[in-house]
Amino acid sequence: MTGPDVAAEPMAAPRECFEQLISWLEGDESAALEHARLEEQLDRRGRELLRQMLQGNLELRELREQRLAQVRDADGTRHGAVEVRHARGLRSIFGTVQVTRLAYRHRGHANLYPADARLNLPSESHSHGLRRLAAVEAARGSFDQAGEAIGRRTGQRLGKRQVEALAAAAAVDIEDFYATHAAPEAGDDNDVLVLSADGKGIVMRPQALRPATAAKAAAARPKLAARLSKGEKRNRKRLAEVGTVYDLHPVARTAADILARTGEPSDVSSTPAPRAKNKWITASVVDDAADVLAAVFDEADRRDPDHQRTWVALVDGNNHQIDRIETEAAARGVQVSIVIDFIHVLEYLWGAAWCFHPEADPAAQTWVAQRARAVLDGNATAVAAGIRRRATKTGLTKAQRKKADDAARYLTNKARYLDYPTALTNGWPIATGVIEGACRHLVKDRMDITGARWSTQGAEAILKLRALHTNGDFDSYWLHHLNRERQRNHHTRYANGVIPAAA
């Protein structure tokens, strides 16, 4: 049967539903409702109307589907037997619908459904629309909260594990997307290209811990059953590595400008700090620091393939991180200036200050300010020597002077990365606020929810999705993901990856 009358028949149900909705709106029942109840009823009834419209369209496609002469699977085997009315369910954002289509069969081989390929149906029963909602809501709040939000939006009930699985499925192509995405539009050639990385622990399920951490957790024997004693650790976290790349227009400053922003007295008006732009963030709980830093360098290379700009790496002093940055830079033939976060230097100086001053002594602030200014002026090793001399002259014991010795050792060992005069004169950043903010946003704000215990797959998916949203790339990624789904679920099933076209 063909013709306009038959083709129009699948839309009879949605038309009837629409007419019923109009009649209800014109009737006494709706007229008696306050606007809040009217909204609720329209939301529910409207969703059912949309579900029937979707179902009608699918039924119309079924009637119009033409039998194909040559359908071959990836092995080249012809599927010549055709059966009608093979149905599968699809849970959409409007409700559950049925997809009925032709099945192309060959004994001993999986059926082929060209109609599924044209619709780009997912392998599971949940639609890509529900998957997208799961990707958005699960990145925003807990899986339980995500399920509730999806229910409010669609009327569909999804369990916690279903939301987690859909979010994980939504994130599978993020690395592929960033391996091929275009770099942001080039700004001023004088802009500095800044790279940074850091780590933040995530509480994991026991089976998701790295082997070394899992061994420590298994061997731990807490003194108390109800809580940890001083010095004891739970050994339940796995480090998430976070990396960032951003552009920054250089702003020259002085030591007085920096100290003024950290609360130290200054007679010089503070110069605004340079502001980050075009920020790009990545994170992983699966990949180690070396892999994440390699991804950071890949992004920097996309932005400056000819290495014409100034590259600056901001670090917190971690030796492994510094080694990896230097290794990547050497392998790629790019000059990278490494600068240690000045806030970390201040923390060491304050630790040393309490070796020489009583708690809350105002003189400690002046002592720290003087030495911080000296470090900013490029005299880190001299400050370290002075700290050691004072600890010795004061007659402090080894335990009493530990923080002072730690600060002196840090300043001495990291002196080559404390060239703040050059950094300030050239207008480079000297604080890791961007990456620390990224760690708080990507990891702590979402992954550190009270009671959360993460699987490796779940944690990795949420980190990737939160980074994607933060980068403002979600919409572009989703088109990429749908294309990859079509390739993965459908194109690979046909000879030469070609889905037969209707005659």
C-alpha cells in the first residue's frame, strides 16, 4: 500500500491528541484552574502529545521504508532475506516509543537494520536526548540529583546507575574530540601562552584505588574504630591530574604591586594583574601526570604550532611535574620558562616565621614581608642563607627549626625557578590561581560530595564532562559524539562502511 492516505494515517493519533488538548483548554475544567495547576497539566499533556508526534513520525518512516536490493555486512556477506515489523523500544525525552523497521537477515550473521543507521539510534534503549541530559545534569550535581532533574524535565525515571552509565557513554569521545578540535582564534601575538598542572585527590571505591594506595589501605590498622588518630590516613583517595592552557596579555608589575595584593603595605598603587583568557582545561583520574601534561602541551602546540609566542609554565614546585614539563619541552623543541607559584613561597616563609616568633606576633608579618620582597627581587638564595643563620644563632633544636630549614631548602633547591624579576618585568603570571581554581571546580565541588565513593569509570566521565562544560565546548562536542556514534554503531556494520541508500 502506498499513497498519501496511508502515509498520513500514522499521524492520526497525534492529531486526535492535539484536538483533545485544544478541547480541554476550551472547556470548563481548565477554566477553573489557577495558572500553576494549568501549567502542570499542560506540561504533562503536552509531553504526551510530543511523544505521540514522535511515534507517529517513526510509524510514517516504517511505511515509507523501501526494500533495498543489496545490503552487505562488514564481511561482505549479502543479507538477502528481509523480514518486516522488527520492533525495538526507545526511551526518549518525551516517553517510550516503538521503532519498527525492516530486518535484513543472513543465517549465522547478526541482522542489519539500515533504518536504524538513518535514525542513528543508540545501542541501548535510552535515546541520545536522554544521554545528553544525563551528561549535563550528572556533571552539575550528584547522580541522584541528576536523575531527579531529568525526571522533572522529561517525566522519565532513571536510576542512579542508569544516569552514571549514560554519563559515561556520553563522555567516550571527549579525548578524540580534543585531539582534532580547532584551536581558539589567535589573539595578540604578544600574548603569553601559559601552561599549568596540579592534582586533587578523589575518594574512590576500594577496587578503584591504584595498587600502591590499595596496598596501604589493606595494611592499615587504625588505633580507633570510630575515627582516625593523629598521623593516620584513610588511604582511600586516587589523585586526579588537572591541566590547563590559557592566553594572557602581559602586564608588567613590580614587587610592590604583588605585595600590595597579598595584604602587605605598599606606597605604590597596585597594578591590575594580567587576566587569563581562552582557558582550556583537562582532567583525568585514569591518566598519570605525564599523560595529562602531554595533553596540555598538545593544546599549546595547537595554539602556537610554530612556537612563535612566549610559553610560561606555572608550577607549585613538584619535582616530577617540573621534570615532565622540561622533558615535553625538549621533545617538542620549544622554550618554556618555568615559574614557581609565589603563594607557595609565602607559605614556606610563614612556616619559617613561626620558628622565630610567638603565635599571632605582628612582627612575623613584617618579617615575612621583608623576605618575600627580597625573593621577588631575585635574592632567594640569600634569604635561605639568612633563615639558616638565624635558626643557628637562636639556638633552635632540630625539631624547633624544621620549618625554617624546610623553607631554606625549598628556596635554595628551587632558586632557578624563582626568577620573579624577569617574570614581573615581562608581565608573566606568578601565581597558580587558574589551575587551583580549576581543581576546586572540577574536582572538589563535584567529586567531594559527602559520602561519594567513585568508580574509576564514573569519576573519569564526570571529570571529562565538567572540563568540557567549563571549556564551553559541549555543543560542538555533542555533534562530534553523534557522528562517532553513527560510525561506531552503524557504519562499521556495513561493507566499506557504506549504508545502502534507498532507490
